[in-house]
Amino acid sequence: MKHILLILAAMTQVLTACGQNPKKEMKTLVAYFSATGTTEAVAKDLAAVTGGTLYEIKPEVTYTAADLDWRNKESRSSVEMQDKSSRPAIVRDLKEADSYDRIFIGFPVWWYTAPTIINTFIEAYGFAGKTVIFFATSGGSTIDKANKDFAAAYPKINWKAGKTLNGFSKTDIKAWADKLK
Ligand SMILES: Cc1cc2nc3c(=O)[nH]c(=O)nc-3n(C[C@H](O)[C@H](O)[C@H](O)COP(=O)(O)O)c2cc1C
């Protein structure tokens, strides 16, 4: 009888512990590439409203104003964007990349899509099975082509449709991010 009571007591403890099992906190990363600071400002707001870790995707070689001249077919950005296989080198210093459940990736729209440095970043860390959401700033183009291009190129990622966040207030950004939980 004593044994049965002990077993029952142990079982009750186990069941109680199971019931109390707290939901694991979702960990968010806000990674961004920004050549002239516009996307960086949005990324900072997004990290603030989501409680995410802010991380800058840094090119090994910084883009100069001449590199960014889209009118010049020979400029670095033009050459990179004309070659879909270009992978501009990045500084690989993202810690515990695998620990994030939700990863926002921000960039300026270049030639209607994401700069190829975003391919470098994704290929460096993989993010298979993770939820990835793009955000961008632009001179007016949408992010739709980037959403489509990358979902097709990296099918192991759980993509959620991204958005251009030009002119979004912190409140607007929070409302958008809250829908993506
Ligand atoms: C090389 C290059 C290509 C661009 N291509 C586009 C484009 O196709 N559509 C668009 O709306 N804006 C385009 N832009 C404008 C940027 O997307 C916009 O200025 C962005 O907010 C800059 O962000 P950043 O300051 O974070 O670099 C381009 C800018 C550069 C430098």
C-alpha cells in the first residue's frame, strides 16, 4: 500500500510538472544590410518593437558612393546585380545563428530585388526550417520580386511574405511584426 501511495505521489508530481511546462520564448533576429543608413534606421525600430537582436550584415569591403552608382553599368553594384551568381564577401561574425526561431532580413531594394550580399548571408548561415521574413526600403519599388526570387532559391526556409517599410512609424512596424508571430 505504501508503495502504491509513493508511486501515485511521484506520478502526480510528473503530471504537474508537465502541465507547468512553460512555452519556449521565441527568439528573434533582425539582420540588415544598409549601404546609406535608410534600412538601418528601420531595422533599429524593428528590433526595438520585437525585442529582437539587431545584427548588421557587413560587407568585407564597404560600398563607396561610386560603387552604388546605378547609372554606371561598370559600378560595383551594377556588376554584382547583373551577375546572379555574385556573392559579395561578408564578415562572418553572427553568433549562435541556429538559436533564432524567427529571422527578419532587411536590405535596400537594388534593381527590383535584394542585393546579392543577401544571398551571401543566407548561404553562410542556412536557416533551413527557420521562419525568415524580408523587409526593405526602396525608392518606390516593392519587395515582391525579392520575396519570389528567394523563396524559389531557398525552399528549405519557411518564408513569410516581407514588406517595404519606407515611412513606417514604430507603431506601424510593430503592428506589422505582431501579425507575423
Ligand atoms: C544600386 C542601387 C540600385 C537601386 N535600385 C532600386 C530599385 O530597383 N528600385 C527602387 O525603388 N529603389 C532602388 N534603389 C534605391 C534604394 O533602394 C533606396 O534608396 C534605399 O532606401 C537605400 O537604403 P540604404 O540607405 O539602407 O542603403 C537603388 C539604390 C541603389 C544604390
